[in-house]
Amino acid sequence: MKRGLRLSLAALALFALWAADNSFYVVSEGQQALVVRLGKPMGTAGEPGLKLKMPVLDSIITYDNRLLPLEPPVEQVILGDQKRLEVQTYTRFRIADPLKFYQSVRTLEQARAQLSQIVSSSLRRELGRVMLRSLLSPERAAIVDNIQKEVGEKALQQGIKVVEVRIHRADLPYETSQAIYDRMKSEREREAKELRAQGSEWAQEIQAKADRERTVILSEAQRQATITRGETDAQANHLLADAFGKDPEFYRLYRSLQTYRQALAGSAPTLVLSPDAAFLRDFKSGPEARR
């Protein structure tokens, strides 16, 4: 009898310990809990600490209370000007209503998938109405704000609060970038050819003008030189004529000395002449004395 009583008391104590262990749960910092009783949500516990629940009947589902990131893969979007753009977004969100979150998506993985679809849909809808130049201007901030507002309104219906939606990167596809680069290169080469052709034309015009001016200057210089040479020759002839008229003998002697200078200066060391040569007359006898 005593043994049966001890077993009963031991079993009761074990049951009490088990019931106590299953009657409490802990909500940690950065977590929020949802109490589900037999599949039916009963309430939420957002404050950290030790909480009470019904053993066996209640189950606890915990969700992260912190900001969570969402980085979907790059997707190709068609803009309003029919240009294609590869866009990657960055979203930060948190679970604002665990009850609504549990009723709509239940798990975080499902929530990420749903939120990715919402962001993609809003992104395509908004960018499909704008031009590429708008994304490269201050209008980009307003476009992103519109996307964030639309995503926030739809996500709130699932118990998710979207804090931020940003365009992480927006690039042209490789094929489009290459085509734009090739077009820009062709345009620059065309402009370079036009500039070179224009420069060559200007160079020819400048060269032709310089050649004309050179010809004119040379012609004028030659004309002036001819006139000056003629004037000096006339003046020299006039002076020689005056000198010859004043003293013919001295003029003849002067011309003989000039002849000696020109003939003997460039001759070899030895000059062979006949003693009675007329060339040596003044050299031998000198000028005749004036009477």
C-alpha cells in the first residue's frame, strides 16, 4: 500500500514538474511570440520575459522583432521609353502584427517570397511610367518614394511594416551598354573625321594665303631691287663718266690696277708673261707724268 502511494506521489510530482515546465515560456529580446491554442491564435506577447501558457493546448510561435533585410535578385525592367534596365532593390522590414502575419503568410520564408513579388510588381509599375533620364535626375528620389509607399501599403495587410525600399543598383544590360558604347564611339570618330577634314581645309587655305603673300612680297622685293640696282648702276656710271672726263689717264690707271688685282689675286704662285706684253706696261713703267 505504501509502495503504491509512493509511486502515485512520484507520478504526481513528475506530472506537476512537466506541467510547470510546459506552462511557462520565455520571450527573448528582439523576439515577439504568438500563442496558438489548438490551431487558433489566442494572442501575442511582445514584451520580453517569462510568460504563462496552457500546457499541451497552447503552442508558441516566435518571430523576430528586429529589422530584416530583403535583397531579391537582379531583374530586368522595361522603362517608359522602352529602354531595358537591370535593377536590384534593397528592402528593410519588420513583423509589425504577428497575428496578421501568421494568418496571411505564417513563415518568414513565405513572407520574403510574397514581399519580393510585391516589390517587383511595384517596381515594374512605377518604372514603366518614367524615362531613363528621370532615374538620372533628382526625380529618382520621388520615384523610389512612390515605390516604397505602394509596397508599404500592400505589405501592411500581411502584418509587415516596410521601413525602407531603395534601388541598390540600376545598370543597362550588357548588350545595350555595348551598343551605346559602339554608337558613342562611332559618333566620336565621325566628329574627329569632320574636325580633321575641317582642319586640313583651314591649313590649305592658310598655306595658299601664305604662298600668295610670299609671291607678292618676293615680286615686290625683286622689283624694288631691280629699280635700286638700276639707279645705283646709273649713278655709278655717272660717277665713272665724270671721273673719266676729269682725268682720263688716272681713270685708265685705276682700271689697270683693278685688272692687276683681279688677275693676280687668284693666280697660281707663278705667272708667266711676255716682257713686252701690254698688260705689264703700267706695271713696268707706271703712269705717264702729267705735263
